Amino acid sequence: MYTVSIPEIPIVDSIKLPSRETAVIVVDMQNDFVKPEGKLFVPTAPKTIEPIRRLLDNARARGVKIFYTKDTHYEGDPEFTIWGEHVRYGSWGWEIIDELKPTERDIVVIKTRYDGFYGTPLDDLLKVYGIKNIVVTGTVANICVLHTAASAALRWYKVIVPVDSISALNEFDYYTALRQISFLYKGILVRSVDSLIFE
Ligand code: ZN
């Protein structure tokens, strides 16, 4: 119906981040979103598993704090009228995928909205650990990733997003997320998870 062109979106080739002031947030990499049998499968999500796993290995080796968000809904949640039932508390679909299972050193934040900060202790926990930079990964790019990145930026955290670590339901949504994170929230887009240097 419409043809639109994507404005130039700056993507940097690499970035150095201080390990002690940086956290990685893995947004909603749960079975319902990432696995084909899931209730709200994002077709490009599986190809982000391996990059995110490499990023987590790198971060853990450097002592970088890791947070996960876990989208969570209960019986009769109004969000079900928008998306259908998904990530119902306690279900298989609600669990974080086996490939990216959190360790006991990581922090898992249960959230009920798109925004990982809304009604959660995330901001407090980031402050407790002296975090200033947040690397945001996961799914869905223009929904929970964008809202969480935006919410972090509005709190003046520096937001970094490796473009190979997020996924959306279609290309338009993916590029919309990149554009908003970069243009509106002044987040830094990085070409690959392998281009992050924790020092
Ligand atoms: Zn949801």
C-alpha cells in the first residue's frame, strides 16, 4: 500500500564499555516468543539465540551484570485481547529458552507490560550495582525491546543495542525500532555482539 524509505540509521562498528558500569538485559527470550511451537512466535528470534549466547559468555567472563526480563501474564490479563494468550505464568511458554538459561548470578525481572521498568525493581537494582550503560538484546524489537530501551534512556542510562541481537515480526517493525532507539533516544546501535568490548 505504501512504499517508504528508511532514513539513514547510524550503526557503529565497535564500542568499548566499562565492565563494572555496564549491564546486559535480555528481554523476553521465552519459549512463547522464540520457539516455533510458542504462542507468539517471532520468526527471526531463533537466529538471535547464538549471538546473544556469545554476548552473555563474553559478559560473564568480564563480570558484567546480566538481567533478564520475563514477560508474565495471569488469567484474564487485558493484554490477551491484543495478542492472544501468551507467556502465562508457570507455563512452558513463559520459561526462558534453555539455550539462554539464567545462572544463579543473573537477575530475572518479572514484568507485566512492554516496559521492563514499569512496576518492576529494575531501576533500583541497576542503581544498586552502579550501572550506567545498558546493552539491550532480545525480542520483540519494536515492542518490549523498544519500550525497555526507551524507558532506560528516559532515565539517562546510556543504551547500546547490537543489531544482530534483536528480532521483530517483520522488517518494518525491526527498522522502526532501530530508528526510534537511535534517532529519538540516542541509543548506540552496534553492528554485532562481537563488536562489544568490555574492559
Ligand atoms: Zn505480553
